[in-house]
Amino acid sequence: MQHHQTKMIYWKSEKFWLGQLTDHPEIMSQGETIQELKENLKEACHLMCLKDAANHFPIRKVLTEVNPGKDSEEQV
């Protein structure tokens, strides 16, 4: 397994610690503690960067239908 170090920026909201990876600003997360935030960011980075995610996680199909004549209600 290849290890990668990155930096995060984080701040405290009213309830949670929020953070973002500086190398991947599209990856953000939250945690009740800074340690939980770090773990959540690590997991989010792993999932976002996983090239063969379909081989590791089940794929679920969600079918939605829009009924003509109704106000675009989705049915699952």
C-alpha cells in the first residue's frame, strides 16, 4: 500500500470540526473531534482516489421514475 502525506486545513463550526485537504480541495469532511475529522478525511480521500471502487464495494442501482402530469415527483 502506498502512503501519501497531505495537509489539511480545518476549523471549528458551532458543533463540528470541518476540514479540507489542500492537495484535493474537493475532499471535505467533518468530525466531532479533530482525530475523527482526520480519520474521516483519510477515508474520504481513499474512496475518492480508489480507481477500482466497483471491485471493493457493491454497486446499487436506484431507479427513479417521473410521472408525466405530476410535479416531477420521484418514485423509488
